[in-house]
Amino acid sequence: MSIVVYTESDQGRFKKAAFEAVHYGHLTAQSLGGACIALVIGAADAPESLGIYGASKVIHIANYEGGFESAAYAQITS
């Protein structure tokens, strides 16, 4: 089973909590025999760096320029 982790960035930089979430997502996915997938919405510096913390795949939607809007994020992730 794959685990998808939303990673928050602030002004293009990942918060510490994003790296921690990916790490724990990786541990959970590993225990379930799956993969950890990191989801990045908006500008982000070096999203591939999430692989260091255990993301086997990074989905980066870079062209989203709006602020956090739950309806827009729900549409993107469905």
C-alpha cells in the first residue's frame, strides 16, 4: 500500500514538519510493504530533496499560484 504525504512549503522552502511527515510516511509505507509518495503543490526549492527523507516518488504541481484553498487542493489531488 502506498502512502501519500502532502508536504507544505512556505515561500518555496519546506518546513521542518514536511521532512518529518515524509520520514514517518516512509516508515509507515515500509511496514505495509509499499512506497511513500510526496505531494508538493506550488513553488518549492529542490522537491527532489524529499527523497533523502524516504519519498520514493515526488509529485510536484509547480504551476499552482493560488494560496491554500481547500476546494482547489481537493480537485488537484482527486
